[in-house]
Amino acid sequence: MSTQTAQTPIAVTIAGSDSGGGAGIQADLKAFSALKVYGASVIAALTAQNTMGVTAIHDVPADFITAQIDAVFSDLTVSAVKIGMLSRPETIKAVADGLTRWHQRAVVLDPVMVAASGDRLLSEDAVTTLREKLIPLATIITPNLPEAAVLLNTNPAETEAEMLAQAQALLQLGSGAVLIKGGHAQGEESIDLLVDASGVTRLPAPRIATRNTHGTGCTLSAAIAAGLARGLPQTEAVKAAKTYISQAIAASDHLNIGHGHGPVHHFHAWW
């Protein structure tokens, strides 16, 4: 008699590759694995980067992004999708078309638009395409304070009340929920706000003093996707992801990687 094996939860990351291994596709796949989810990938850009910064970016042609999407989704039973930095309008359109074509319903969008240096990573037409084509397909978007400001064409929030107002404004762009992240704010706590049609969930965590924060946003959004892939309700997936990233940041000083801003410790529970 044959035994039926339960479906393995699968999440797909659509993002850029980080040659230094701390962010992007590499961080996402590590987070998926750490959280017991099989990870697949669609690479939207190649970067030459390390803990010191990015020295070159090579965009993957839109038709090849489409080919990757169709290869992955035609074979694998995907339970959740995480989307990272998509730098060009044609890339964003290819991803939006692919999500629609393959009827994806659990989509975590990390709208990576501002570098750690404060430099804008996306042109205005790419931001417009992101707003119009991709955000309405997202189950949840996870902007930090500078990214929320770019999406709304305003100044970054400085208070929790301003964060809430911006999150509520972002909801009007069409995503199911907004997790606005307070990591760029000041204070002893880093406060994130999860806002959806049912209300507001406040997610505080102690602010951890470390320089090893490379890939934090990528890892958090990937962890949310992993939770959704495993069947957790959205609020529980976000809470679990917040706990995971806080622990990964707290353990990051156990790693000695590179000469700049090192990565968080994705596998802190194991080594």
C-alpha cells in the first residue's frame, strides 16, 4: 500500500542576487530553509556586492525573468511568493504578469527603493509601475520609513502616529495589508505597525546595538512568506517573522563576515 506524503511547503523569492550572501536571493533562501520551507528563486538582477557596498548591477532581461517564473510555477506547487528589489518598469511588469498568470494569492512585497546610504534605487517611472501594477497584487507590503515616504511622495514618518497615517494611506494603493517598519526611527524600541482592514497590530522589539544588519529587510519579508507558506494566518506569520529577525540580529555578532555591515545570523538556532 502506498503512503501519501504531505505537500512540502514551497516559497519562491523574486529578487536580486547578492554575491556577498547577506541579502537578496541568498538571504531569502537561508530564511526559508531556517523556517522549514523549501525555497525556489527567480533572479531579477545580479549584483557585485559585499558587506562594504554594491559595485555593479546587471539587470536580467524581462523575457528571461518570465522564463524563470514559468519554469518554477509550472512545476512546483508554490504556497507563497516574496518579492524584493525590482529596479526597472519592464521587470516589474514581467513579475506582475507572472503572478497574475499563475494565480498567486500569498504575495509578500518588500518595496526595496532606498539604499542604506539614502540613495534612491528606483527611477520615478519604476516607482509608478510598482504602485500601479504590483502593489495591488500584494497580500502584504513591508516598507521601511524611507520607502513608505517614496511611495507616498512625502517625508519619512517621525512619530508612531505619522507611521500609522502613512500605513493607512498605503493601504489605499490596493495591497491587503501594510507592515510599516520603524527600524530607521529613534528610541530604545524598534516598533513596526501591521495595518489591514481589521485594524492595527503594534509589534515592538528592543533595538539591538550591532553593525551586522545587512539583509534585515529581505530576511523579514522572506520569513513572513515562509510563515504564509506553512499555513500560518497573516498576523501570526508577521509576529513569528518579527521574532525570527530579532533573534537573527541579536545573534549576528557571533558571525565574523567581511569588513563592513555583516549579515544577520539566519541559522542562529542551529550554529
